[in-house]
Amino acid sequence: MRNKQIVIYDKDAFYATRLEHFLSEREGNYFEISSFSERSLLEAEFDAEGKRKPEILLVSESSFFEDIKNIGAKNIFVLNETGLKRLSEFANFNKYQSADALLQQVLLEYAEREQDFIPRFNGNKRAKIVGVYTPITRCLQTGFSFSLARSFGKKGRTLYMNFEQYSGFSKLFQKGYIKDLSDLVYYFSYSKDKFLYWLEGVVERFGNIDYVPPVLTPVSLLEISENVWIEMLELIAKDTDYDYIVLDLSDSVQGIYQILDLCQIVYTITRDDVISNAKITQFEQMLEESKYTSLKKKIEYLRFPVFGIANEGFEEMVHGELQEYTERLVEDNFYE
């Protein structure tokens, strides 16, 4: 359903067209996207008396004109070019930031303001949830999980979620995040009807996948109940257009067995040493003693070969031998 519109107006036709293409690729399933570089064409297409009214009008600061409200847009957002905020009546966003960051800010502002939302249902389709969990530490779990998500990204739209207390993502990607997983949980608890718009405003993009920035404050994970995790993950699986969701799990999450039970398959990394074997044995005993004995049928144990990644950075790691390994794994287990 695309009866809501995002309209871009910028006299710089090159910028307007590029932004239109980006938004169409990212939000084209939910909004009708169009751009204009000539005022006369914009006014001919939209007016306050006409039936067509944009949900969001993104107008560059230098293209703003006095009667712009006559376009009839419900929300007017200014693409600021000077940093002076001369049009302070309207929400201002830096025009020259990355398109991903701009989209995040626009959707978060939109979700904060609006009450009338179109449900973003995914029909009868449900995303496949893939879990990665092991009681063993220092075993390439994060690199494997992220590479796994990228492999799924070649098959369909994929979301990666990391549940570590200390993920190090800000350093790994050299990036400061606007929002993180704890904010997403807050938005879910605050307003479920807006949640899928909040989600679009929180996710970051890396290559062919989306990911939710992990928590920056470790205590945040420990405070979230298992019911909240289950409800939120169910909503993402059922009501978004993601095909795959990869959960990079840790013992910091309440309800770890319940979350694992949501997964179609769980990859558990093992190592061939006494301590690792003892931890895996204890994990299996815990499953036997719990009500989640059926989980054993979902678990696929992985013992990695030696990867030549010891001195490589994170980005190089998810493009090298580990990435090739996960691509073969996905092809073997998800061949539809």
C-alpha cells in the first residue's frame, strides 16, 4: 500500500533525483516517492485545494518559498544547507549528510509526530529467524553472524541484530550511532502501532543488509524482559518485508531459550578442546532439563576450519574466507 507520498523539492535537479532514487529503493514499498526541481511543476502537481497532498515534503533551504504551505503537505522538513536554521518553524536536517542518516532522522521525526499510520503488513509471509548462540567465548561468533547475514542478504532482505553487552560496533565501523537496540525496545514499548516506522529510523545499512546498532550501555540488555523480546521479534518477523533475521545472541539476554525457540535453525559454534566440550555438554544438559528439549533438533553445531583472518580488520574479515564459508553454509541449508 503506497497511498502516502514523500516529495522532494530542490532546484538542484541532480541532488533531487539521486535522493528520489535512494528513497525509492529503501522506502518504495511504503511510500510513493517523487522529486521536483521546478516550482511550477511542483505547484501544478500539488495544491492545498487538490486531492493529492504529500505526507512529507523535503525542501532544500535554498529552494524554500513563502507560499510553500499551499502545497498542502502534512509535514514540511527543510534540508538545511547553511547550518543557520533560518526556517526554524520547520524541522531541519543537514542536506549534506549521508542519505542513510537523513532517512533515519526523517522517519524518526515523522513517527514522533504522526498518529495516522498505515499498517506495514507483510501479507502471509514471515521472515525466517536464524539464531547464532554458543556458550563458548572468543570463537568468531560476531564475525560469523555478520558474515552469515551478508550471505542471506544475497537471497533476500536481511536484518542483523546483535545482543552482546560489548559489541564494539562503533569502533569496528568507525561510526557514531543516532539510536541503538535499547532505543528500539523503548519505541516498541512506547507505541507498537508506530514501531515499524521507528525500526526504519533506527536501522543502519552495511552493503546488502540492515542492522540494528547494538546497545551502548550494557545494563540496557539486562533490564529487558523475555516477553518484550519475543513480542518485538515476532512483530518484525510477521509485519516487515524482511526475508531473514539473524540474531547474534548472548547470555546477556533474558529468555535466551525462548528466543532460540523462535528460530528456524540455531548455529552453535564449538571447538575441539576440553573446556569447550565441557561447556557444550553443560548447555545440552540444561536443554534436557528445561521445557525446550525440542531446541536440540534446531541446533547445528559448527566447528570452524582455520581462517586466515588473525591480522585483518572487521570489514576484511567479512569479505574473506569466513564470508565464503557462510555462503556455502547458506546454500546448503537454505536452497529455496
